[in-house]
Amino acid sequence: MNKIAVAKGDGIGPEIMDAVLTIFTAAKVPLEYEFVEMGKWVFDKGYSNGMTPDAQQTIEALGILFKGPMETPKGKGVKSVNVTARKTWNTYANKRTFQTLHGVDTVFSKAGIPIDITVVRENIEDTYGGIEHMLTHDVALSRRFITRPGSHQLIKYAFEMAKKKGAKRITCGHKANIMKITDGLFLQVFYEVAKDYPELKADDVIVDDLCMKLVTRPDLFDVVVLTNLQGDIVSDLCAGLVGGLGFAPSANIGDHICIFEAVHGTAPDIAGKNIANPTALLLSGIGMLHHLGLMQTASLIENALLYTLEQGIHTGDFGDKNTPSLSTTEFANAIIQNFGKTPKAGARPLLPNMPTTQTHFKLDKNPMLESIETEKEHIVGVDFFIESNEQPIAIANKCMRHAGVKFKLVNISNRGTQVWPTGSVYTNLVNQYNVRFESIDDMPLNQMDVLGLYVSMSGNFKICSSELLLMLGSKKAYSLAQGQ
């Protein structure tokens, strides 16, 4: 038997987890459970990451965490335990599957439009991995990180998963038309990986257009891969297409540790009433059984769930309001009673079990992800983000006095729009500018040159932040201001 870590969660978490484990026990799932302490009540005990040291050690030893929804206390300055868990254990791929479930009525099911979409969302980087600062009392900055190795990890997983699923199409959702460097890097890696999978149709869609297409023709999509924040939004949109988050399973996949969870919240208003819908957590558990190679057991449970839904059996949050709703426990028992029955639509084949043995890695240092540098990098300038409520021309006159013999002032922008050397008086300003210096006549620069300019500029301005301007080979590794 495999042993897995189980965290019941907060709010309705213990109720729906007990329901799912009851179904697993009835199906004779060959798993043992090690219950671990995570969630709001652990925060309240003084553990700032929402889990006890014993829980972390257990999860890292077992490699699988099955968890209920968890609450992060508000107003205490602590990070979400859900995000912390995903990032701590580098579960870089968030896989969410959205399928038409007969018995769960939606606009599309009533129209006879089938949905089977898998969203693969990057789980570590982007704004979720970023750092925020107040640059002035009026201006906040969020740094957004997209890395080549992190993108490759995720996108390689998405293509492999699509191939095993038998998908025909894989689509990259992005905003590379605006975020040309960050989303541009993600899109570039997507097409680099796509070359190794000629059997899959690989294409891309700008994320706003993707959202419109998903709510008009969701049946056209198969596998969609996105960056973290965009994937978070799009996956919740897709949940709405199939009946809501109560029917949205989730898997967080890493090389060493995987987390299976429902993505919905803790629903504290109905906690303890035994009326919560356990379907999303059960579907997540079924995904976990597939991951562990327990194919036949997973199909037995999933077919029973699908049959139960087809019969119009439901909890209070969905289904025909003219028929009585079941409690959480009654709904679980109904699924158990339907073991061995086959739904009319979407029946899962009873494949033989192929149990896997979890490989437990004993790491003695943090893995370093780094791609091979193929182009020479050199410094060609610097961006200073300064605080000032002066007009652009006054700032430019001061900056040019500091440029010296190696630098030239080339641009001043405000909120990303150029205001010097050209601009418009109709552009509203805030008290934080970006002033850009580049080297004169492509003169080579080093960090000492930049630091010298920083010291000189600090005589006139509060410098909130700075970024080196790099060239990678012959390519600029920085974006231009709007209008530059």
C-alpha cells in the first residue's frame, strides 16, 4: 500500500474529506493515510506558514498531499497556505480538468455542446512569485517574474500530458502583444517545445480573445496552457462553464511532491451542517488515483459518481430543486451504492491497475534551474525610477547634468508613457518617473559606471528602484515606453 499525507482543511473541509475517504474505503482503495496539521487553526497556533514542522516533514517524506480547502486568516500579514505549499514544494504545474457532467445543467449542456477542457497553469512564478513595493505614497510596483527554465518545466509537462490524454490541440493563452518580454518569453518557449510534438496542433491566442472564445465555443478547445495569474482567472472561468467550482478538480504537479485538492473555498457559512457538495474533492481524489496508477479503482468510483449525477441525485447547491437534496453523507453513500453501474454518457473504461511506487528524493541542496546561455550579455544603460512632482522638462534638465561622459538621457516616462523628449500636456502624471540613460556611442558599461551615475543622481532625486538595460547578443532585453 502507498501511504499519502491528508490534510482535512478548514470550514467544510473535514466534512467533504470524510465523505471522500468513506467512498475510498468502500472501494477498497489501497492507500494508507497520514493525517497532517495544516490550515487556519495552525496559523492561529503561531505557525506563520500554516503548517506544523511535522506536517512539512511528513509530506516531504511521502510525496503526495491530499488536502481539503484551507482558509488564510485575514489581517494578520500571513501568506496563503495554499500558495505557500505549491511554491515550497515546486509543484510547477496546476492541472484543472473541466468536463460536461450529465445531471449538472449548464447553458452548454442544455444546448448539447460538450466540454472537455484541461487548463494547465504555471504555478510558481508570474505575479504569484513577484515582489511588491510602494515606490512613493501614491505608486505601487509589482515585479512579475517569468523564467525560461520555469516555463519549460510547465510547458513540457503540458505537452506530455496532452499526448497521453490523446489530445489533438494545445493552445497557449498569453498577453505577449503587450507584455512582449515576459509573456513573449513564455510564448517563445511554448513554440520551442512544440517542435518535439508534431502530432499535436499547437497554436496561441491572446488571453482576452481566449476568454471570449471560451464562453462562445468552449468545445473548440482541448488543452490550454497559461501563465499563473492568467491561468488562475481562465480556470475559474472554465469552472463556470461546467457548473461552478463545486465540479472543478485540481492537481498541483511537481517532480518530487504533488498536491491534489478542490479549488473552491471553505464555505464557513455552511460548515458543520453536512450539506456541502464533495464532488470537486472527489474528482481531485480520482485524479490522484490515476497519478498513482490505480486506474481500475479510479474508474469504478468515477463511473459511480457519473451514474449518480445522471440519476438526478444532488446536494443542495445544484440539480432539480423539485427533488429533495441529499446531505454530504447521503450523497457519498449514494455513490457507494452505485459502484459497478455504468453511466449512459462518458463511461470510463475499467483499465487494469498499474500501481506506481513513489520515488522519495532525499535532497541535500536546492535544485538550480538554469538554461545554457547562448548569447553574450552586456550592459547598455540603466532605468532609474525616481520620485518627483516636477514637470518632465525640469527633470530632464537635472538628469542631463548628471549624465557625464558615458551616458545620455534618452527617455523619461510616467506610468509607462513617454513624456520627454516628446509627449503631450494631456498626459496625466503621478509622482514617480522612469528616467532612462543609455551609453554614448555604444560605449561598453559596467556596474561601477551605473553605480557612479546612481550616486550622482541621488543628489537631486529619491531613487526608488533601478534596472540595468541589457543586450543579449544583438537583441534588446528591455521594453520601450508607450510612444517611445
